[in-house]
Amino acid sequence: MAGLSDAASATQSPNATPKVVVDGVDKVYESDRQRVEALADVNFSVSEGEFVCLVGPSGCGKTTLFRTIAGLEAPTGGEIRLDGEAVTGPGTDRGMVFQEYGLFPWRTVRENVAFGLEEQGVDGAERARRVEEMLDLVGLGEFADAYPKELSGGMKQRVGIARALAVAPEILLADEPFGSVDAQTRDMLHEELLRIWSETGKTVLFVTHDVEEAVKLSDRVVVMAADPGRVREVVDVDVDRPRERTDPAFAEYVDRVRGLIGE
């Protein structure tokens, strides 16, 4: 393990081509009564195949930044680039998973996973093949014909991941996806997500308020500060996977990131 003083990296990993570049991003909300500066000069990048977590105190703009990268909101200043191209709106190159499962209750698991493929106009045979592949990937093949009301919270979130990956995005964006499940289920979902990430090689950008979750999952942790939202530091997590909370090295990183949030 590298020393923690060495773990705070520059805002881009060395010798890596950036997949996502957040370049001087500002976000201001204005109304007749107030002006809120949500993000100010946010800069960092994510390399191809990296797993990067965003953490920070409440009000630091994590979700605003997530929505900007997803193309759901436009920055007031600066730019988001994916493979060198400016983000101007949502796209199938980004799959999204949210804390609220967002499943259609009238659709089966199979039909929920197929939704994005239907929107893309993928033909029936190819759509069926990709749905089956995704259900196998998340371990839900035997629940293909179940409805969301018949699933546990963890299973619903696995359906959400399968749906996001079915459209073959280059980047998986996740906004506190495990925030509403119990601790035991969360640990299981961590292992599932890391397995899926390893098998697919996707680039993952994961927003969380849970520092231990960030340290367990990510290659790097982008620590944000509030008022306005900005990057305080980017920390490389140099601990072999699988990572255990009882490992002193793991605890050191957790303490380091918590300290940065508390500054």
C-alpha cells in the first residue's frame, strides 16, 4: 500500500487516456429570490475501465454533478467530455442506476430489462438475446417472469443494473444505488457490482455518501467540499481487492477520506 500522503493523486491517473473529463464545471441555479452556486470549477477525469466514487458532505453537489455528466442538466460554465466529445444531453453511451429502482410495476423483470432496447429499436431476436445475457450476468435468470412486487430490494437493484447495461453503455453512472437496502444486502450488491465491473470492463462513476462503500469499491475517490461544490482532493485507493473493513490499510483510507470531508 502506498502511503496516504502519496495516495492523493492528481486529478487524472498517470499514463491513462481519460474516458470522462470534467473540465472547470460550474452550476448556478437562479430565481427571482435567490442565486445558488451548486458547483464551482470542478475538475477531474475518469480513465477507461476505472471505478471512481464521488463522496462529500450534504450539499456538495454530488447529485448535481452526476446529472450534469448524465446530460440531464447543462453546466452553467465549463464542459463535460466523453471520449473527447462535449456532452450536450443524455445518450446511450451512459447507463444510469438510481437509488429509487424506477422499475415499471406492470412489466416483468425481462420486460423491464428490455425497455431501453425497445426504445433503441433493437429487433426482437437480438433484444431477447441481450436480455438473457444481462439476466445471467446479474444472476436473475430464474426470475425473468417475476414482477417487481415479487422481488426484494437487492433484486430490484440488480434488475436496474441489468437494464442499464442492456443498452451496452460505455459508462455506468450510479447515484447512491444501494442507499435504500439493508447492510447485508448492500455487502452482497457490492460483490455483485465488482464482479460485473470485472467481467464487463465498464467505466463506473458511483456517487455515495458512505465513505466505507467508496473505499471498498473504487480505484479512486473524488472527495468534494460544499458551498460551493468543488473537488477537495482525489485519493487513490491502493489496496488489493477484495477489501475487508478489518484490514488496517482499509481503515486508514476511510479515516483519510472522512478527514477530508470534515475539513
